[in-house]
Amino acid sequence: MHLLKMHLLKPFPDELLGSMLVRAVRDLGLPNARVMTMLFGGRGTMPVLMTREHGIAHAFGMSLKELLFGHTLLPYAVSFMSADMREQALRRLLADVSGGSSPAALAQSSTRFAPFLQFCQGCILVDTAQYGAAYWHRVHQLPGVAICLRHDKPLLVSDLRVSQPRRMVLPNEVVSSREMPVLVSKRIGTRIARFSYRALAGKLPNREWKVYYRERAAELGFGYDPKMLAGGLIAADLRAFYGGQFLGSLGLDFDPLGRAQRWPTKIIRNGDRSFSPLRHVLFNVFLEGVVAASKPVPDLFSRPHRPYDWASREDEVLRRLEELRAECEAVGGRVRLRDLSERLGTRNSLWGLQKHMPRLVAWMKDFRASELSWHKTGGRPKKRRHVRKSSTG
Ligand SMILES: [Zn+2]
């Protein structure tokens, strides 16, 4: 008997591949291993998350592509790939040969952090009433998602490992389960769930994620230009947004000061290459949820107009004036400040420089009062009777 000729149960909406097979095996009344042998034509364990077996899809009356897009996490796994990469991955996956991209690798990329099957108590009740059976939903297996959006309730984690399909039962038969710990705010948790659902449904905008991330980060004040972003600040703000505990529970925490570990910095540099969808989801929810960069980006990312260094210039002017004064003293006689100004050889006169150079003002005052000055302030004993209070030299 070949399953291609058999009429397996019609899958329920959003039903996970493994759940379809558990129900099919029961419906056939045959041992699990026997059914799998018929499906694979050899020995194989029952796939839960992913398969490359066209025979399974045909037994359910659909193409492998339909099966993968409707009943596995595949659409989520490829949702952040560029169109080229996605096409290539799908071509390899759907090819009727072994080798190339293994389904396990694609499945792992999306489920690495959800090793146990998860379910919603509310869905068990609704599904049983509506379909006569409870079943495993895809949306409940999304990594980082801790609630059921349909019921707005925390998910339960079963003790059934996705890697141990022989033990698999339906969610209403699970003996031991625990509620998922709440490690982020309700608001953020809901946003993660919504975004992940959209990714699974293939409803994310078709965009070049790296470009979008950079533009959005610049808008939020993480840089003056999408080409020059403060990666360290982005990483630190993302960590503050989610908290280390939540990120740690997903295996995605990092030291915000450790350059090598900061995946948010890398995701804006490398974009769609080799990042798990979960990282993209977290990065998107962060960019949508954060109001602005937590602090202004330091000037090192731009080339601001640097103020003129008047103090150094003043040092230079005073040094030259002292030289000229020494020369004049050596020669003897008196000198006008106007002469000194000319000999200084600057574009600005000494009076033009005064407003920027308080020490020059003091020097000029001191000079006017000196014996060297042509117009000595305070008058010269026995030579002048009138005191000139505000000589300009
Ligand atoms: Zn539910």
C-alpha cells in the first residue's frame, strides 16, 4: 500500500507538519514506524518541523511547496532573505534529490530556540469545539513568541522535544507542561508575536533589510547619516529595550561593550546574511518600538565646523610682540603700537585681534604704560603735562 493512493486526513489551518502526521498515523491504525517506512520508502523518523519528502505532501493531496508553506516554519525561515537567496534556498529544498541545503538546517535556523513543542490552552478548547480535535499550531512554535495572539494568553511549553517525534502526542494529551516565563513587557511581547506572525504568513514588506535598518536607525538619531551609525549605541539601546534576561533566554544576550559579540551592530552591517529570523524580528520590533537614541551620537561621526583656535593664535601674536619689543629696546627710542602692528605682518591689526585675545589687550595696556611707548599713558614726567587717558598709540 502506498500513501500516494491513500486519502489522509485534511490538515487543519496552521497545523504543524508533525501534528498532521500524528493524526494520520492514528487514523490509519498502523504503527508509526510502518507509516513512515511507507512514506519514505525506507527507515526514517517522523518529521515534525520540516521535510523534503514529496511523498508526504502528495499523501495529503498537496505539493511539497504547499505543504512547506502551509504547515512548517519555512516561510518564517526565509522571510528575511533577499529574493535571490530565498529562491536559491527553495530551489534546493524542493529539488527531488538529496544534498544541497538540508531541510534540517533551514528548520534549525528558525527553531533553534524553541526545542519543546508549545501550545495554547484556549486554542485546545476552540479547536476541539470547532474541528473535533486539538492540534499543534505553527504560530505557537515561533521562537521568541510567548503568547497566543488569538487568545492573548501565555503559551504553555510541553515536555515534548521536537527532536523526539516518537513520543509525540496531541496537545490536549500532554501530561507535563509549564507556562512560559514572562521576561518582557506585554507591549513588547505582543509586538514580537505580531511581527513573527506576519513573517510566517509571508506578509512582511519586500525590502532590503540592511538598507531599511540603516535608514531607520539614522532617523532615530543613531547617526547623522545611514552610512555612519553608532553601532555600539544601537546595541546598548537594544539590550536596554529587551533586557539581558529576555535576550539571554533566547541565547541572544551579549556584552554591550564587547565589540565581537554585538549582533545588532553586525546586523546593520551585513543585513540579510546568516542571521536567524529571530534576530531580524527583534531588531525590527526594536526599531519600531524605540522613540529615539538614548543619547546624542558623539561628534566623531560627523565633521563639525571646529571653532578657530584663538588661544594658540594669541600665543603666537604675543611671542612675536615680545620679540619686536626686545628689538626696539635694543635699538632704543620709542615705538608706536601702530608700528608694531604693521611689523607683525598679520592681516588683522592688533585692534582687530583684541576682541578674541584678552591677554593681548592686557599686553597693549602694559606697553602703552611703558617707557618704550610713543604715547606713554600717564604722561612722561617733565615732558608732558596732559594725561592721555585713552591713547591708541
Ligand atoms: Zn490560543
